[in-house]
Amino acid sequence: MSRLSEIVQSVGPLGLYQLARLVCRNSPRILMYHRFSEYPQQGLTSAGAFEAQIAHIKRHYEPMTLRDLTRSLFENGRIPPHAVVVTIDDGYRDFYQVAWPILKRHKVPATLFAATGFIDRRLWLWPDKVSWLLDNTQSIRTEGIACGPVFLEAGPIDSRRKEQYWHSLIGFFLSVSDEEKHQYIDALADQLGLELPEQAPKAYEACSWDELIEMERDGLEVGGHTVTHPSLGRVTDEQAEEELKGCFDALTQHLGQNNRSFCFPNGTPHDFSARLMGKVEMAGFVNAVVAFHDREGVNHRYALRRHGCGESMFQFHKAVTGLEFLGDRLRSRSLTSSAAANAADRSLEAQL
């Protein structure tokens, strides 16, 4: 943790969080979650942490679905003060088991983005395949294994190496086309001497359609997350359209007609574009979110920024109070001022 983060963590509870909340009362924040567990587990949000966060949102904010926020922002022009949206990606069953009962108990609305092929049990998500392969490999053979530019060294795979390899492999797979990505994952399984299960193992299983129907009936908003969860920035136009339309049609078929929100898989600046935003709208979705935050906040209907949350209460408070958003604005202003100063210097030099 940086020195600045340590200072913020110390000063936050003494009034900084409250000040940020007041300053940002008219700037809605969209929070982003993924996986959940009953007890603390690396990479997952525990029931205890999530309950504390949801109870805090209920006390101090105006929680709403993404669909309702979009309507307020772009149609009604009236945004309630302290608006916050809780969003959850992918559609894992641990949301239904752990997070949904907490949201329901506190009567806090939320938006879940479902990858429909995952819900159909026709596939499991590719990052989980990488996790499964590494979890089921205790040691790499003598000569090591090359997967593109990533080299898995010979010897035992401890927790440190597993995390290092996972991040390296995920980063590489996100840099290639969707087709190449799946070819590399299959080749990696072969080199490790493992056979990937056809169905997602229990640790990675999805909600069922019946569970989504039940939750939507009780107030959950279910949005789209494509069919197979590719980076839309790494597929052809035709595949992108199939992913979007297929997802929208599956949601309509199983859950009925409704205004539906969308989430770009992976959601970095490399995973969407103005062209893809137009395709999302053409497919029938009423908005879209990405997976990063900057000074743009909720300015773009089909590229709404989000703030990551999870087990860390420090990160949660930075995100929900708007402190993170204020930091984005200050950094942007500083960069703009610096660029303007440099331009002025160049102009002066030219005159001299």
C-alpha cells in the first residue's frame, strides 16, 4: 500500500469519507463485484464483508438498479442524491447462494450481468479453465512449458507461482483473438496432461435460469454479458453481433421482455469502442458498463464507468463515497494543466 493510501485509510473514518460523500452526492457511483464465499477466501467477497457493505449502502445511500439509474440520467433528467448501483458480473451460482439473500434481506436492489451460454451450461468461463488447470497441476515437467510468450518453469507450483502464472496467462490470452485464446488453453491442457471437464466444476458453476427467474421476480435486474464471454474487441463484427443478439434473445426467451442492461466482458479500454457501443444499442440493450473508472463517470450511456469492490472495506469506502471518483477528476485536471503548461512553453519558445 502506498503512503498516500495509508494516509487516506487513516483519515477516511475521521471525516474524509463523509466529506467525499457530500461533495459527490450528485455523482452516481456504480460498484462492481464478481464472486462470493461464505467465509474469507482469496479473490472472493465473503458474506461478512458484503453484508457490512450492503448495510452501509442501505443506511447512507440511495441504491437503485442500473436500468433505473439510466432512466434517471438520460430520460427523466432527475437523479436522486447519493445514488449507488450494485452490479455483479458473470452469473456464478455463489451470487444466488451468498450475495442474493443479503441483498434481499436489506431490500437493496442490484443488477446481475449473465453470460447466457454459461447459464445454459453449454460452456464454462475461460479464466476459470486457467484456474482449474493450475489448481490441478502440482509440478511442471523437467523441461518446462511454453504457452505463447509465457513460460511455466520446471518444478513444483506453489501458491506464489500459481498466482504469477495465472496473471501472466490471463494477460496473454486477453491480447490474442478469441479463437486463438481457446486454442492456447486447449494446448496448455494437453501439455499439462489434463483433460478439461465439459461442464463447469462445482466451484465455477453458474446460476440456473430458474434461479434467475426467481431473483428477477423478487426485484433483481438481470442484464446481458454476451453468450460466451469473449472480449468484443478481439472478435469479428459478425461474431460480436452474434454474441450480443444471442445474449439478448436468450434473456428475452427465458425471462421475458424487459429493458436490459449490458456489461462488456473484461471491460478495459481495449474491449469496447464507439462501434461496439452502437452494436450493443442495436441488439436492444438500453445501456452498457465497463470495468474501470475515470473522470467520465456516468457521462456515456453505453460506457458507464464502474468502481471495483470486494473484501476490502478500505476499497469499498473509497469507491462508494466518491473519493476514488474525486481522485480521477483531480488527476485529469492535473494532466490537463500540465499539458496546457507544456503547450504554452512550446509557444513561447517558438516566439523566441
